[in-house]
Amino acid sequence: MPAVPSILGFGAIAIDDIVYVDQPLSAGKGKVLQSARAFGGNVATALAAVARLGGSAGFVGWLGSAADDAVLCDLVASGVETAFAPRHPHARPVRSRITVGSDGERFIAYDDEAMLGTAPDFPDEVLSRATVLIVDSYGIGSLDVVARARDLGLAILGDVEWSHGPATERLIGLCDHLILPLGFARTATGRQAPAEILDALWLPSRSAVVLTDGGRGVFYRGRDETGLWHLPPHRVAVVDSTGAGDCFHGAYALALTRGADTGGRVAFAAAAAALSITGRGGREALPTDDQVKELLASTNAPSAVELKYARLDTGT
């Protein structure tokens, strides 16, 4: 068997049928410019980003048992280790249809009636050799595995976008590094201002809470530094924002394994995500480590600013 990768993950793995149109989504309709099929899924794309950046990543969710399974072959081609993933003949990916407007915004319609999560008896022997476990909202199907991974000392990095009641609340509670889109975080906490949300989601056990807000940047709080911080966005030519959040999670996980502090992890992840939206689909423009470092070293790279509560409400 190969070595266990330092970053493992399970959750959504998808096949996306993408349509690009010549108008912004707000226009209501538009002419089709191009259609494409791509592989996606939150955790799967995050792990592909890790591999593209030079890290070691392994998908450990359910996969089909056929050797020529399309999603299995794509993960392997993306540099993601699959040897430790449980197999089942009925396992299939989430199927998504994505419409991308001329402004890079997208609408995703999905069918997630599939085997998600991982095997309930996933071995501790494998988990204990990793450093980080990435899980998305579908981790609610394998909460006991997530809890065991945390007990074994893995950093749990949560990518949660929707709620399934108490199960989601438990998943959020298990995450050391909680990275949420601001919109969902507002729904989950009932708060509006990012500062209030960061406080509401904070636990003594957390290492970091991060709120991503697309073209408005990132808000975060870390255990290793005081204050609440805002990192403005990189200014790049947006082609397709599909997978940007997934890339952010993968890059953050890799920076975590490299020992970066909260600000360093967020800066690296934000730069990687910015580069990822300069190409079509969730995987086409996943950046290399050198590309991210070049963007971070550029004169246009934004710097994080400590903000007070009154200035954190991006709704104004």
C-alpha cells in the first residue's frame, strides 16, 4: 500500500454539466456560448487543489468498485490518492447542472441521492497517519468517523454550506478550522455582521473561524492572534467562480500542514482561490504553488486589516 497522504477528505464528489451564457444570471436568460462536462464536488476539488499545489492528498469517501469508474480515474489523474477509499458497487457521484453567467456567477442544480460520507468502520490506522481531515456538509453521514479523527489528533477542516439540523450543528462543533461562506454563516447564526458571526461560531476548541465573501474578501479570527481581520480580495479577471471555495479549503489545508499561522493560511488560500476563478470549470485553473507565491509577492496583493465591529458589516 502507498503511504497515507497528510491531507485526507471525504464528502461530495460530483460530475458537473456546465453551460456558459452570454448574459449575467440576473438577466433571466441568455445565449449558450459553450457547454462542458467537468468533475467537481467540494472535497474532491479541494483535494485536487492540494495535489496541484504540491501537497499529498487522499480521497477516503465512497467510490465505485469498477476500475474504470470515471470519478475514480479523474481523482487519480488529478494526483489524489484513492487507495484507502472504501468501494461499493452502488456508489455514484453527485450529478450537477451549472449555469455560469457572463459575470462569472453561477447557479448549481444538483441531485445528491448518492452514497456519501465514508465507511463507518474506516480504520483508525489510516486516519492516525494523516494530519488534516477535510469534510463538507455531507460529513453528517459519518460523524463518528470525524469524531474519531479528531480524537486521533487530526485537524478537522470543515466546509459547510447548508444545514441538516442537529447533525450539521454537531459537525460544525467538531471542526477545529471552520471555513464557511458568509451567506450560510448568517443563516446558521442568525447574525448579520461578520464580527458577530465570528464570535457566535467561536469555541475554545477552535483554531480558526473563516468567513469567505467572494468579491468582498475574507473575514477571520484565529487562536494564534488577537482581533478580527479582513483580507480584501485579489483583483483578477473572473471567468468562472465554480470551485473557488473548494480551492480555498484545499490551499488552507496545505498551508496548515506547512505550519503557517492563521493570517498566512488565509492569505495563501485566498490567493489560490483568486487564481482558480481565472479559468472555466472547478479544476481548469487550479494554481501551482509557484503561481500562488508569485501572486502573493506582487505589488497588488492585498494586506489584512484589523477591523472593529462597527466597520465589519459588509451589508452596508
